[in-house]
Amino acid sequence: MGILTDLKVFDGVLGTIIAIIVLILFLVWGLQSQNFLLAAICIGAMGGLVHEIAQSGGRYMLPHMDGTNFVLGGLMGVVDGAIAGLLLVQGQVMPISNATMFYATAFLAGLALKGVNDAIQPKTA
């Protein structure tokens, strides 16, 4: 059975693609308007989504049971990453010279927070 014939997998991949497009649009808008808060939230959300793509191939957007494991899904990765990006900003206005490091840190924070949430989830036997 191919990936396109499995509706559950197709919905996850389609949802992941839509999430990436929406995040990129908001990121571009935040960068053009020099809204560092919005940009950091979007980049953090991308970090959480990238973690989920690396973990499950982007197959799952919503939480569900996968065999004996509970999978949080890409949507939770976006939320976790956005929270990490928001916490990173802490109301600071960064100078443009530090923007690259600032955004890289937001991405890594989103990536890490999604990993932490996956690590603490209960495993069923």
C-alpha cells in the first residue's frame, strides 16, 4: 500500500505541508515588518515541526496512539516550538546585527522543547 493510498498518512503529510506554508508566510510577514516577536514565534514553531518531521516523517499532525506509544504529532510540535520562541524573546528588542543568532536560537529552542515533551510522555506496555 503506497503512501498516497493510506488516507491517514496522506492527511498528516498534507497537514504538515500546509503548516510549513503558513509558518513561512507569517515568518516573511514578521521579518518584513521587523516584528521580532512574530518572527521568533514562527521560527520556534518551525523547529518543533522539524522535530516531528524527523521523528515520524511528518505523517501525524494530531496526537494519537501508534502501537504502544502515544505520538504527540506535528500540531503539538508547532505549539511547543511557538512557546519556546516566545519564551526566548522575553520582551527584548534585538539589534539587527544579532538577528541571525537570535533566530537560530529560537529554532533550536523549538526543536529541543518538542524533544523534551516526547521524552516525558508515558509509554504503555
